[in-house]
Amino acid sequence: MQATAYTYDPESRSGQVLLDDGTPVPFDAAAFDAGGLRLLRPGQRVRIETEDTEASPGAGTDPGTDTGAGAGRRITLVTLQTL
């Protein structure tokens, strides 16, 4: 899946990407390290791999708490998108 780098903190090696629908999805240091990158700049196109996560009890029952397309999804890899 493709996304755009939105935020990146070099100290924690974590940040967020924006899916093509504009939904922000966070990634942790493990996902960043799995991609073999050393630096990520906002605006760069990236390829991400995700896995579904278990929703917390009661998730989705309140329309005001649904976080959109990124809900229930965890990024496992972030790397640069190449042609």
C-alpha cells in the first residue's frame, strides 16, 4: 500500500503517514527499522505494509470515536516507494 510521510521524529524513529484518503496512521520504531531507512522527510511517498489489530472492547459502538480507514490497522513496515 502507498502513503505519504506526514510526520517523523528521528529520536524516537516514529511518526505518521497519510493514506491516500487523507487518514493519518501512526508507525513505531519497529516499522521504521523494518524498512531499512535512515531518514524520512514529510511529503515523501512511501510503501507501507500493515496488519489488522484487535479492536478494543466497545470500539466502533460510538460514532464519535471511529478513527476512519486507519482504525484497527498497524503499520509493520515503512520504506520508500520506488517505481
